[in-house]
Amino acid sequence: MSVKMDTTDACDLRFGQVGIACVRVRRVDAAALCDELERRVRAAPQLFSRAAVVLDLSHLLDLPDDGAVDALLEAVRSAGMLPVGLAYGTSETEALAKRMGLPLIAKFRAAYEPASGAAPAPVETAAPRHDAAPPEPIHATPTSGNAPTAQHHAGAVRSGQQIYARDRDLIVTGAIANGAEVIADGNIHVYGSLRGRAMAGAQGDENTRIFVSDFRAELVAIAGHYRVFEQIPDNLEGQSVQCWLEGEKLLIAKL
Amino acid sequence: MTAEIIVVTSGKGGVGKTTTSASLATGLAMAGKKVAVIDFDVGLRNLDLIMGCERRVVYDFINVVHGEATLKQSLIKDKRHDNLYVLAASQTRDKDALTQEGVEKVLDGLSEDGFDYVVCDSPAGIEKGAHLAMYFADHAVVVVNPEVSSVRDSDRILGLLASKTRRAERGEGAITQHLLLTRYNPARVAIGEMLSVKDVEEILGINVVGVIPESENVLTASNNGIPVIVDANSLAGQAYSDTVARILGEERPLRFIDVPKKGFLQRVFGG
């Protein structure tokens, strides 16, 4: 080993937002879960094979015991996905995650306990914010109607750039390039081409919408429900559209 | 009087950054400006070849950055133009040998020596070499080919130019961004094999400062160590002359962007 003096830092520690799939468990049945996920992986291997996923147990009436959770995690693994953590639920989930040695990931719209005191900070980004309005408490139900003011970004969002509007709507007057990302806890309005990704309702508000005046998106998501566009449908390409959620379904229609 | 610093950059490799740097620097010198062109591609030096001075490199950019040689010793005078100098990259070092303070010292030194323009030939990528090449710039020439991957990389670079430069950090106003479309082939655009000028301008949201047609003369000129702008008979050379004039503030219409019409004899005899 050569001893080389290097004065630069050994690493940079940064917060960023990454898309991550969430496995919402509806019943504690490891075999059924494995079958189901295997089917998904086979259907879209590029999307799901070795995809990092978080396990969301908040839809179960009672938190399963450690053995059952282990079995569920193993089921995810054997289906070809990589479980990297548990989604935030209650303090019991937190204790469970600790016992499992897994990180707890702040999940979109988990049933935070009002009594649990400090809510976990949402995933922070390095995106510039235009003003410093105090963020609303996380466990207040985020509805777009009473969000402070919208965050406005004038000009293009270039490939590799990321804009995040916390607790509010985002308005972009300019094009969003391929490989660029705009994220808002509220609605997103784009007056320009959307060629990159747009994610509304990042804290889980399923009533948020995305409005685009020239639709060519790679991906749109609302409250974690997303659609990717390998091929943009002819009737939507270049049109003014809006995207909204109906139940679990992300719908897109011309305006 | 401080020198205007122009970075020639692209993100993607092989799109014509060095060819452009050589022709831009030569064109500015032909317009009577005192110009230095610096090769920031440490470890893969090419500019000296295209400028035809590879056998005259004694000291290089890294030697000056590290204080092992003076600017005067390292600047290579162009054989065609008295007011044009080349600062070659080191082939034996890598990009970590560059430091921000060192680069600043060299650029300040060139300003003091009365240079009007410093052209920085950036390496491909967005790592240290490319970052330092753009960091001190006042103008940027973003070289783009009419194909999707090059356009996307240029978009990334345009974003970095707006945020990761000294001007941006100090809030001194944005860098002037010039988009230069190279390797343009109107015939292939016409049949839909290449993006058009309009496509590229639309995707990137800025207008082009020049369009350089794809031309055999570019390769020949490079191999002979002559910047293609010197060849006034070649279309690429003429297009570079137009581009330099536009960067200097002159208005000139875009040329060579339509499929050339066949002349009467060509139509009769085929051609």
C-alpha cells in the first residue's frame, strides 16, 4: 500500500431523493407475497429485478411478529427484489426495524402517531428554495388548499437538476429536461415542456395533481403511485394534460 | 483590463471541443485579439496536435500550476499568428494535478500579460478537469452534435454552467452561453436521421451561435495540425469564421443548414 497524502474529504454526505418502490403488505402470507412479486418481476424485469424496496406493514391490523416479518423479507428477496428497510408506521414499527437491523424509511403518508412527538424529517434535497417560510408540521394533513404559497421556478430545469417544493405547490415556467426532476408536496404546474420527471404529493397527499402544458414526461407520480413512459401515447404527446389519482390508479387526460 | 475567459465544453466526448477551441482561438487571433488557448484535458492532451505545435511543448499547464515553470516559458507561440499562444496539457499527469488556486493563478497571469481572450478547452465529462475549465469562465461555448445523447449531456452542462461557476457562486450574473452545433449534415436532417437546428434549440431552450457542417476538411486539417478555420475554402472553416464574428457581436445569417441545391450540370449528368 502506498501512503498518499490526500487532503480532500474522504466522502461527501448528502441528502437526495430517490425513487423507491414500496411493498404494501395486505396479509401476512409469505408464500403468496413471493408468488405475487415474482410475477411482477417477470413482467417487468428491468424495473423490478434487484430493485430496492421498502416493506410497508401499516396496512396490517396488527404488526406481525419478528419471525413473520423475517419470512416476508425473505419472500421479497427470493422474488428477486432487495428489501432495504421498513416504511414508517408507528413506534412499534420503529422498534421492529431496530430489532431487524433495518432502517426506517419515512414513508409517504404513513399513519403517524400524533403522540409520537417529533415527526421524522422528510427526505431533504439540495434544491434551492426561494423563500424561507416555516415548514408546516409534518403530521398536519397536507392539503393543497391551505398550503402557504406556491414555489415558483422561472426558467429551464436542466438535466440532472432537482427542484423540491416542500409543503406547497410548485410552478415551473420553463422546460423540464430529460433527466431533470421536479418534486412537490402539493400540486405541480408546468408551463413548458415536461420531458423529465414530475412527482406531486411527495408527502402522500393523494389529492394533488400535475398540470403540464406540453406533455413528454419520462415519469409522473402522485403520492408514490407512478407511471413511466417508454413510449408517450400519441394522443397525449405534446398536449396540455393533467394527472390525478383515482384510487390506486394514476390517470392522465388532455385538458 | 482583464482577459475574457471562454470555456469550450460539452459533457460528451468526441463532439468537437478541441477542434472548436483551436478554430475559435485562431479566429479571435485573426480578428486582431491577443489570445491564449489552454488544454485542460490533462492526461489526454490533443490541442497541441490540432494547433500543430506538439513538437514544441517543453513546459506545460501543470508545470505552471505547480510553479515549476513560468507562463512565459510555457506559452507556445503559434507559427501562423503572432498574437496567439498555446498552453499544452501534460500527458504524463492526471486531472488531480490541477488545483483551483493554480488555475486561477495562471488565468490572472494571462490577464496581467495583456491577453484579450483565454480559451479553455475542457475535457469531456463533468469531473474535476471539466469543472475547473468552466469555473472561472465569462463565456461558454457548448458544443453539441445533432443527436440525442449529446443534447442531453449539453443540457446537463448548461445547468452546471448556471450554478457551478465563480460568477454563479458570487452572484455576478450568468455566464454568456453560446450553443454551437457541430457535425451538422443537412441531407441527413432532411431524411430524419439527425436532429435539426430547430429540434436542438427547442430541446435546450437556447439559440445556436453557429452551425458547423460535417466536413472531410475538419479531419484533414486536424491531422495536418492546422485549425480548420484557417482553410477559408472549406465550409466548416467559413462556418467557424461566422461563429467567431457572432461571438464578437457581429450579426451574420446562418449558412450551410439546408441541403445544397444541385447545379444545372449536376442535374443533367447526375452528381
